[in-house]
Amino acid sequence: MLDTLSDLDQALLDRFQRDLPLVSQPYAAIAASLGRTEAEVLARLRSLADRGMITRVGATVRPNTVGASTLAALAVPEAQIETVADIVGAEPGVNHSYLREHVWNLWFVATAPDRERLAQSLERIAVNTGLEVLDLPLLKAFNIDLGFSLKGDARATPQPANIDPEALRPADRPIVQAMTEGLPLIPLPFAAIAAALGRSESDIIARIEALQTAGILTRIGVIVRHRAIGWKSNAMVVWDVPEDRIDIAGPVLARHPGVTLCYQRPRIEGLWPFSLFSMIHAQSREAALETLRAASALPELAGCTHQVLFSVKCFKQQGALVHQEAAE
């Protein structure tokens, strides 16, 4: 799919998933690096958004540094999947929702400005669906940067930076919310955010840069819808790794080529025995399974059982809900 797009579209999708220039005219800076005009870049980004190939140009937020978040799942009877997916998707804090091949088949990420509101959101979902919610909050991140190469070369993605949660100021929250919703596709996007918040453009850019340096904003750039551009064979692979081996196996698995995410989440007695989560994004099921076969052979995962949950359908994909006013 990617090779059917124009050279400019390919460059925007592949090269600018991170490190968006934090300058007054970021799209002009991108255009200059590509030998194009700002108008061309903005037109192509708008087209990619209209065609559902990108969700936004903006930021991803490190879980639980600004608001609260969790990965959750429901075991939905097949006849009720669409109805339940609509109920889950109606929750404002649900920013990702996928159907996967497993008994626990509807997986979603729920976010909220704080843990109390997150709990309320999960409770509403449980009540409105009549189903038990599997709640698996993040314990440790080994790789949460989904900005991987789209050219088919399965190279490892960058590892998380050192994190300084204390860098977040109360007045930063509306800035973070604006970045998760996406920058406007206009020549002066930071000025537009500044005007909406009653602040200066230079202040907005400085705070975004500080939050990125602190590891709170994990990536700033083009946020790609991978399934829409041909990466449709995506699998969540979960591993039963003994607790005393998690800190050894996690970083190694995170660095393995083709593994695009890796993190630890809790086990739940009698419901969920897996502690190490990873994602493999691929253009075919065989390519995903080949990556998995190689990962399974890692000495650090010797003797660890795993299950593969291929994604079947994406119901919802948007930025996180982290700011109080955005929830009201």
C-alpha cells in the first residue's frame, strides 16, 4: 500500500513520525527539508487525514505521567461485538479499541485526567455491557514508541528516554491535551494553540520542548493509522515470564527487530496469567509469525509460554484524554 502513494506522502508517513520541528512554522521546516513548499506539505497531510491514513500530527503521552490510563479487555459473545464496541467507543476516554483473536476479544485503552475518573469510566463500561472488565494497568514500559519504519526493514525502535514527571506543571495539562488531539494543519499551529489558551507562542513551544525532554511527551510527529496503509497483520503477543526475569527479558524483547511495543502489566489470578506484553506490526501474517519465531528463540524467553492475539478490526483510534476540562 505504501508504495502506491506519492513520494511526498511516503516521506511524510515514514520520516516524520517523530521529531516534529518545534518552531513557529513546523510544516514549512518539513517542506524545506524535502525540497517542497509549505502549501504542498499541508495539502498532503490534510489528504492523508481525510483518507484515514493518519490520525493527526501531534504527540503521544507516556502513560500515567499526565493523567491515568489502562489497557482493558472484554470477553464479548460474537453476536454482540458491534453493539459492545459501540458502547466502549462512546466513552470519551477510550482512545484505542480493537477486536482481537482470543476469548478476551475486545481490547481497549482507557484514559482519564485522574485515576478516579478512569475507574468510573471502566465501571460504566462494565454496567452498560454487563461484562467483566479485565483491567491491566501499565507496570513498566520497555518500549512504548510506535514510530517504526514503514519501509519493511524490521529495525528496532528507539528506547524510552529518562523520565522526569516533575517537569509537568499544572498549566501544561491543556497544552498536552491539545497535542494529543492534534496540531491544526495551518502554517502557524502553535500560535493557534497559544491563542486558544491565552498564552504566547514562544511559551507554548518552550513547554512542549520541556515535556518532550522530560519524556512525558514520548513522540511528536505524524501519528499513522498502520492498518490503513497496509500494516494489517498486527499481533499482541503476551508472555508468561517469571517475575524475577521480567527486567531481563523485557529490554531484550523490546530491542528485537519487528517488535514495536513492549511493556509489563499485572497478572490476574484465574483470569490472565501473562505479564509481558509486546506488539508485532507486519504486512502479512507470515511476516508477523516469523518475527515471533525469532523472538521466541531469545535465550531470555526460554521456557516462557506465550499467546498470539492478532488484531481483526480497529473500532477507535485517537489521542488520550488527559485534561480535566476536556472531560467535562
